[in-house]
Amino acid sequence: PSANRSGELSPVKAQHVFKSLQGRVAWILDGGKCTKGLESTILDLCDKPKLLRAGNWDIHHLSQIIGPIECGRDLEPDQRPKAPGMAYRHYAPKCSIRFGFENPGLNEGLLAFGPCEPPGFRVVKNLSPKGNLEEAAIHLFAYLHELEEAQVSRISVMPIPEQGAGIAILERLRKAVESCEHS
């Protein structure tokens, strides 16, 4: 999921890599669709363990192994990112994205989560109808790509629990929303 130009959606299949890096690389090896969907967890272990990017490894599980982990993902205005995904613009589709699903527009897509899908959206992609966060993580970037390819004007996002894989999912979505707000 890291074979893309900075700031763009992370790829989960070779076609996405080609779309992002077309003309910039000589070869793309197609190893099939990503099985996890998200980029790796990145920790800074230079001093006290510090989380730089949430990923497939559950941060609570990691803290049981290595002890307390600080959150180090917030950058000071003049600070260089220590890890991929910390940059201001990242993980963003070409269309705007918002949290919430009230008052959908005519050409709006929905990134749903759980068994209830509100009506009124042109395209709906449900990360996990059963509310499974690991399943949602696997589908996140694939469904964002599909919504972008459907040329929706905006993507609305239903609430996702901030626990387990939900931490990493929300981190990616918040970066995408920030990107839309500041572009």
C-alpha cells in the first residue's frame, strides 16, 4: 500500500500503482491484491516508544509487548515528517471527503460501516456490514478508489470506532479530510 506518489490514495492492487506512478517506473510487479489493506505501523524507538503511524499492528497489543507508547504523530509547523503518512496532505482521493452522512448531495458517495446504510447516496461502499474493524481496514483504500472512480462529488464517512484497526482507519481518513480542507 505504499507504492504511490505522496499525497495520493494508497494502492491496494497493481492497477492503482500504475495509475499513480504511470511513466515514473519501468516495471510494476503484480503480486495480487493487498491482504491487509493498510500500510505498516511505524514506531520511533530512539528514546521512549512513540507512535508515528498507526497500521495493521494494534497499538494496544504492541504496548503490552514493549510498554507504554506515546503518540508522536502531530507535527510542529516547521518539523519534517519522521515517517510516511505524517505529511500534511496524504491518503486523499481527488474528490472531497467529510465525516458524517447527513443531507447527502446528488452525486455523493458513502463510505459506510455497520449494518445500517442511510438512503440518499449515489454510491455506497460498506467497509464492513458486520462492523468488523479488521475487515474495514482491508477494504478502506480499495473502496476509496472505487468511489473516486465512480466520480462522486464528495465522500461521506459513517462513524467508525476508534479502537483496534479503527485507530489506523480514522488516522487515514482524518489526513484525507485535512487534505481536502487545505487544498
